[in-house]
Amino acid sequence: MTTLSLTVTEEGLRLPREIFQRLGEVEVIERGDYVLIRPKPEPGDEANLRARVLSALREAGLVVTPAWPTPVSVSAEERAALAKALSVGPPLSQIIMDDRADRA
């Protein structure tokens, strides 16, 4: 994080040009007790950011690629049939509460 000395003029807030690598439109975001001004992301920036975040999470051991193969795709009709078949009986939350009642 960099600390800057800013100038407030009659025209508004003056920001040093060097804080933005590229000129163009900026976005203004209101957050609690401050206003965030930043360059609008270019197309493709989001995918690039997502890749960098996932890489950092993997390096930290917080995201692990599973060792098992990717499951086979299931159609919407098959999912609906499975949901109907598995929805018999009380809700799972009720089963858990009943199971824990003995421990209270």
C-alpha cells in the first residue's frame, strides 16, 4: 500500500497521474467511511486475477486439486429424479437435531 499526499481543489480531488498505469475510465466505489477510486478493469483482467488468486491459494495449501477423477455429468432430469428419491423422510437438519438431543 502506498501513502499519497492529495490536493483538494475547487475542481475536485487531484490524484497524481503515476498512480494509474493506464489512463481511461475510472470507477468510484463508496465503502463505509471512504470512497475508492480505481481504474476500470480491462476485459480479461478478471480471468487473470482469478488465476493469480487460485495460484496463491494453491501455494498456501488452501486449494487442493482432488486426486479422484471428475464425476460424470448428470442431466437435469437425472438430478431431479435423484432429488425426489432422496427427499423421502424428515429433513437432514431434523435428523441431526434428534441425534444430538441425547447428548444435551
